[in-house]
Amino acid sequence: MINKTPLNIGHRGARACEPENTLRSLKFALDCGADMVEVDVRVAKDDYIVVMHDDTVDRTTNGTGKVRDLTLQELKSLDAGKSERIPTLQEAIDQVFGHAILVIELKELGIEEKVAEIIKDNKIEKSVLVSSFFHSSVKKIKELIPDLKTGVIFSSLPIYPERLAIDANADCLFPRYTRVTAEMIEIAHETGLEVFPWTINSMEEMKQFIALNVDGIVTDNPCLLKKTVQLSSTR
């Protein structure tokens, strides 16, 4: 039996199953029962906040070029996979709000105010979590929206991981799963922080992290995680 059920966090929607960071992928994650759905955001040439992981459109669409150099109209003309279009952050909010928590990862510096404005305009401060590898961005958006839940992402293992969150005034840690230790989780919990390791895609590894008592698991396959949790809870 598991101590607690970790939150099911769909990475870029459900990128193992559908084109990443598309509305189709977000819907798939929701249909899998994801508690949280993560998207990456950047700014287009005409200041729209769009959902895209890379700084170029080359890998995930049939186009080429930097996101910053393309207008929303130009971005919308591209095929992001299975005839899906690149969504705006607003479209992602419309898809996810009321069904799950939307995790918004800031992929570049300087977009904190634009993202904060969208969150405020939609009155969804309690229904989103903002994260980033740029911990200064996490700190800044928390200053803009003090009640906002935020998280710091990291891939290497600092001596004191909890200090990253404290320094950024964040609420949770998003460590690369290979860097997670039982001690890190214990200290984080003692400090009042949640731990959401990324990105875990095999059932065996999911079981290991469930046993470690993490607060949530970031996965490309939220349906597999749901199945794994169900199996773990019956043993």
C-alpha cells in the first residue's frame, strides 16, 4: 500500500502519446486523469505568450525559425503535429482551467510580467503553478502575484536543494529524477516544500518514486502513471 497518492503531472500535456504542448496533448492528459498539466511558454514577435518548449519551431513543427522572430499568425500557420496548431497560453488556460492545475514553465527571461497579467486577467491565481529553471524569474513572478504557487526546476544536485526554493520564495522543487534522494525529500518536507521529480516514464521507476513519498510525478505518460498508482494502492 502507498503512503499517499502522488499528483499526476502530465509533461507538455502527454507528450508520449500526442504532439507535445498542443491542445490535443493537454486534452489527452486530462482524459488520463492528470491532476496537473505542464506547458512551456515563450513570447512571439508580436508579444503573444505561446506554448512552445524550444526557442525555435524546427523540432516540433513543419516550420523553421526562432519563436521570437515569428508573429502569432505565422506560428499559427505551422503544423505542430497531427494538424495541431501552436496554442497561446490563453488557449491552454481555457483548455485546462476547471479540470486540473496548469503548470506554466517560463522558458525565457523577461516574460514574467506578461504571464502574470494573463493569470490576473483570468483570475486563476489559485489554479496555476509557475515554474522555471530561471530562479530569478520564479522570484519575480512571486513578487508580482504573492499568492501564486511557484516551483524551482533544477537538473544538477546542489548541496542544499531546499535553499533554491527558499531564495526564490518558491513552494516546491522540480528536480531531475536522477538527482532525487530520500534525504532530499525528507528535508524538503521538513522545510514545507513539495517535491515533483521529472520526467519519469517507466512503471518500475514510477513505483520507486511512489515508495519515496514524493508529492507528485512529472511524466510524459499520465495514463501509465494512473495505472501504476492504481496497482500500487492495491498491494
